[in-house]
Amino acid sequence: MTAPAFGAIEAGGTKVVCAVGAGPDDIRAETVIPTAAPGETLGAAVAFFRDHGPLAALGIAAFGPLDLDPASPTWGRVTTTPKPGWAGADLAGPFRRALGVPVAVDTDVNGAALAEHRWGAGRGADPFVYLTVGTGIGGGAVVHGRAVHGLVHPEMGHLRVPRDPRADPFRGACPYHADCLEGLASGVAIARRWGAPAEALPAGHPAWDLEARYLACGLVAVIAVLSPRRIAVGGGVMRAAHLLGRVRRDVGELLGGYLDAPALRDGLEQYIVPPALGERAGVLGALALAADAAAAQTAR
């Protein structure tokens, strides 16, 4: 018997990945759509799913910020994004109307966290946190098997971290907060501070010790608040092979031996880990969202 087909959308700033399947080993169709205006982009996605249906449910893991309050009249819409033309865009509505199936929406990083928890580096670890360090910085958390929501959704990239202006005179790249974690440690911040992208900086460049320290400050805050059993750190900046080890070193130093847990001893190699699903985490997270939406519909 063939498993039900779910639709998955990973909506990014430059491209939208659409897939149909039932899990990481059961992808039946896939396409990539350039991120243009909302109507054009979402219309192309609707057409893809119409051609590859029927679906049991659809999951959307998208850039944000997003309105994820189920009681809100603007649930499923993009809110204060700097992406031109996308503020206020309705992500869920076009698919509900066109396909007539349950639609789940979450942030791209919450989706990636859910996928890594279910199929990747976070298996068996709950709570689990996924942090991505790329053009921006974002984080998602899974607690009791579900992505964390609240007033809005986690914005780990906008944690305030300490900056010593004497050691780092760069004021930060975040248009909202300047020297938050994203403003100091994202790919954009690295390029603006040093005049070159992260991939162009050699391992011995002073950028990397500073980068590791900022990321460690952010992770220590996450550890103190959420007490995750494992953290995966991915994204384009983390492709620098030497960076993860430096981050582990600094997290251990900043924790200062205060938290007495086996996972936090012996170098943190099994505690702060690379993601297992790589660039597939986002679209697989959307697939997981769809599966959960279908299960919730059946349970009613």
C-alpha cells in the first residue's frame, strides 16, 4: 500500500523548493521556483502541487517573521520581512483554496529543527535546538516532539550578546538591533566587518576567533534557557571546517563547569554537532509539518 503523499514547501529569499512525498527516502516529485513576487511564486507552486496530487496535507517552512498564532486573522502571513513585496503575503491561503487540504506553516528554521529531530542529528534528543548561521542567523527548538511557538516564534538570531567595542569596533549589521547575534556573527556581518566573505578568509584570520566567541555566547544563552539535550549548528558560515571546534571550545569555557551534565563534558563533540540532513533539512521539515497536520486532522 502506497503511503499518503504530502506536499512540502521550503520558501527562501531566493528560491522556493517544492516536493511531494512521505519522508526523506520517499520523495516522488520536486521542483525549484525562483522567489519573485508573491502571486507569481505561490501561483507556480500551486500549479506544481495540482500536477502531482492528490495530497493529504501541505507543510510550508518559510522565511519570516511569520504570524503563527492560530487565533489571529492574519495567521500564515509574513509580517515584518525586509524581503521586498512579501510583507503581509498570505502563504497558506492560496494552497488552502486551491488544494482543499490542511496546511501547516512554520519558520524555515523550526522546520529544519523538526526534520533534524525526526530524521537527522536530533534523533533521540528532546529538547533539541537547530541553529543556522548563514546570510542571517536563525534558530528553531523542538520540545516534546513539537516546534516551539509562543508570543511569536523563537528569534535566536536576535539574542543580545556582549560586544567589547575595543576588541570589536564593528557596530553590527542588523537593521533593527545593530549588535545582536545576527548583527555580529552572520555572513553579512563577517563580510561588512572584514571586507570579504567568510569563504574567502583563511583559517588563521582573526575573524574566526571572534566569530566563534559570538556564536558561543548565543549558544550558552540557549543552553541556559532551553536546556537542550543536543544542538545542531549548520548554515553556510559553518562550512569553515575549523569553526565548529572553536565554538565548542568557547562554549565549554563560557559555561565554566557550572552545569554538571555528561553531555557537557569531554569537548562537547556529541553535544554541539553538525546537521545530518544538510540543505535538505528545510524541505524535509515542511514534509514533517504536513504529516503532523494530516495526523491532527484524522484525530479530530
